[in-house]
Amino acid sequence: MNKILFLLLNVLVTFSVFSQTVIVDSLKQEGWDKSGKLTFLVNQSAFSNWTSGGENSIAGALAVDYNLNYYKNGWAWDTKMIGAFGINKNSDSDFAKKTDDRIEINSLVGKNFTKELSYSSFVNFKTQFARGYKYSNSSVGVEQRNETTRFFSPAYIQLGVGVYWKKSNDFWINMAPVTGRLIIANKKFTSNLSDGEEYFGISKGNTSRFELGASLTGFYKFELIENDIKFVPSKIFLFYLMLKRVTNILFSNRLTGLLFIVFAIAMAIGTFLDAGQETSPTPYSRNIIYNTWWFEAIMLLFVVNFIGNIYRYDLLSKRKWATLILHLSWIFILVGAFLTRYVGYEGVMSIREGDVENTFISQKTYLTVYIDGDYEINGQIVRRVIEEHVDFSHRLNNKFRHSADYKNTPISIELTDFIKGAEEDVVYDENGEY
């Protein structure tokens, strides 16, 4: 009886790294939240006179999954980075073959307008590490391969804006009704294509393709088996809907003209509304026009329209550089307006001749509430700080209500009356007392 030798080596290494910032002066955690997972797998099998048959093989896989989450002052930044590479070599094959190969980065920035909903913008990048091949056998039975993919061929870059719903760092959904996708490839793979043939959507002789559509992205992380298995699988899914007809509308000259007309009318109305006021824009015009969703939608459509026309009319060519500069100027102006609105700070600084100042008065107004009590964390008294941006005006309804809690005690803050130009002073009451 022949000796039977069977060897199987399977090594699986999985570890997670978690770090968390502890804030003792606030009940809501702010700052960075980081987590990562590294997986290394080696598998080897060898057979000698194994009655059931089999192939000698060796395989290995390495995967890195890292998450970065940041929250502060209503801003949320969630980034997920994935890198994976696996390879397998069978004894009856002349080549080692990939079992996994991917590089993927998903980054999303959001600014909340409710407790769980935020305006958002995201970027997604996807490609691979090594060359990919298509394997076949020659007429004489010799295995051969032809290169079909490589690093950055193809590569996918997606950008989109929309609404972000976040329950926690482990569960969120992002809906981006306006999403652009750029597909990039080396000309080596597209130059020899047949007429009508495409390479991952890219036509013959081209190196890129731009598409416009909608995106729905979600993330959900859960513990598989509590306390026993620490491996935490994650799943990310992406749905991309191509809307060719919508593209023709968004990139049309008719839409450009309509946007200019509506934009000019809105600006003119805002100017008349602020006539005779001490400053401009006033809280009234900001709430009626400048800070509304439809005014921001006009500027967003402007950016999409200008970017689309750059590709539609081939403005990247040298003979159209003047028109390209005009389009880029508008894009930079509109992007600058966005940064000013959501990232920058506006204010007034008074500097007298010969003086030095390092402070300024913010153009925005805030309502700040300090709640003190006996709630302690690590022996330190916790102060609950509530800060809300408000735009009160004698021409507005000025409804304001905020609910919170302190040590599981519900707290409600409500505006009862707004007095324009109120000043702190000493007044006499009816009884002649201060």
C-alpha cells in the first residue's frame, strides 16, 4: 500500500486597531475615530498518491481595511481605505494567477442640517495593483496569457454631491443625485480596438470617458459572533445609474441661459430687500434668498453645466483656451462661494492707525447656552455647551426651539420674544426700585 501524504497549511492572521478620543468637557464626542483591520492568509496543499486526486498549490492573500472618522462642529468626514492582493500557483499551471487585486478609497464630507442628515460630497477612487491577464491554451496545448489590465488601466474616479444620513460610524447611507464618473485607461488597450468595441466603456483611441448619473452608497458594519470572534466584516455597496437624457439637459446651452436669468433675478430681489438697511446681506435676505436650498442648487447646476460643456465642446484643446479660461473662472468663483459659505469665516476687523489687532467680529450670530450640573466623567464636572447659529431679524418669524439632555434630564430651549437693538441697562420699576 502506497504511503499517503497530505499536508495542509492554513494561516489566518486578523487584528483590529481602535483608537478613540475622549472629550470630558462635552457630552458629544468630537475629533478622530480610527479603526483598522489587517488580514494575512497563506494556504499550501501537497498531495502524494492521494486516492481522491488533487493538485499541489500554494496561495497567499493580504488585505488592509482602514477607517478614519472625524466629527467636529457639525462637520463629518468619513474615509474608508481598502487594499487587497491575493495570488495562487497550481502545479499544473505555468503562471501564478491573481485571486484578488484592488485599491479603493471612499471619502465623504458632510455638514449636518439636522441631527442625522447632512449636505454631502464624496469621492471614490478604484483601481488595481498589478497586471491582469487573460489565459488560454495554444494549438499545441501550451498555456499562454495576454495582458488585459494594469495599474490605472482601468481606474475609476467618482465625485458627487447630495444628502448624507448617518446613524453611527457603523451605519450610514449617502444619496448623490448628481454624480460624475471618470474612467481612465492606458492608450495601449484602446488603440487596437475594433470599430464600435469598447474597453471598460472607453471607445477606440481614447484614454478616458466621462459619465454623469446618480449614486447611492451605503456602509454597514456588525460583529459576526459576540465575544468569540472579533472579526468584524464590513460591506460597502455602490449603485450607479446612467442618465443619458439628463446629461443632455444638464450640459445644454438652454440650461446655461436659464440659470443666468434666474440667478440675476434672485440677486436683484435680494438687493432691493436690503435697501436702506445698515448691512447687506441682512438675515432677512439670507433666509429668503442667499441661504436657501434653491439658490445653492442654482450654483451647483452652474458648476455641473460648465464642467459638462468643457468635455462636450472639447475646450481642453489649445485653440479653445480662451473659452476654457472663461468656464474655469466661473467654476472657481462658484467653488469659492461654497468654501466661503461652509468652510470660511466672514467678519469685521477694526484696526486703528498704529494699532495691532488679532480678533474680529464674526458676521454670523450665535446663541450659546452653558448647562452646569453634577454630571462627572473621570472625576471632572462636565459642562454641556450648546451653540447654534441663528439669524434673528425683526422682519422674520424667529422661531427657535432646541431640545437636549443633561445626565438623562431633558432640556428644552425656546425663543419667546425678539427685541431689536436690545441693550443691557439699569431701569427703574414702577415701585421706584432698581
